[in-house]
Amino acid sequence: MALLATATIRSPVVREVDEQTQPEQLQLEGVAGKPDIEAIVRKTIQLVSEKTIDIPRILFVPKGEVASGFRPFELDLSSLRYPPI
């Protein structure tokens, strides 16, 4: 999660969020302030990092000869004759 906090990752996210949050109608200067998207993205990354746990990768490798596995088979159902209901 520390990789998200780097400027190379964060700046495209800020740019994309800024593009998607443009108002549909032009705003008058001084009437409504523009949100600080950089601070919002920083805080969001911090919260995601704090609330997320890493999932460890576990790999099971058998030692010695493997005694189990899948062997193909054919099931003979010719002796089963169910009457119609």
C-alpha cells in the first residue's frame, strides 16, 4: 500500500478525479470553493492503507512421491433403468 502514496501513482489519480468532478454548469468565481482534490486523494489513500491487511501467499509443495491424484474413469450406467413417472 505504500506504493499508492508515491507521487507517480498519486498524480494520475488526482488528475482523473479532477476531470470526473468537473461541474456540469459553470460556477461563479468566489461563490463556491473548489475542493482540494490532492488532500482528499491523500486522505483516501491513507485510510485505505490503514484499513487493509496484506494477504500472505502460501504455496504448498509436496515432498517425496505423491500418492493421490486424479485418474480418469468411465461410469457404467447401463444397468440403471428408472421407470418414467
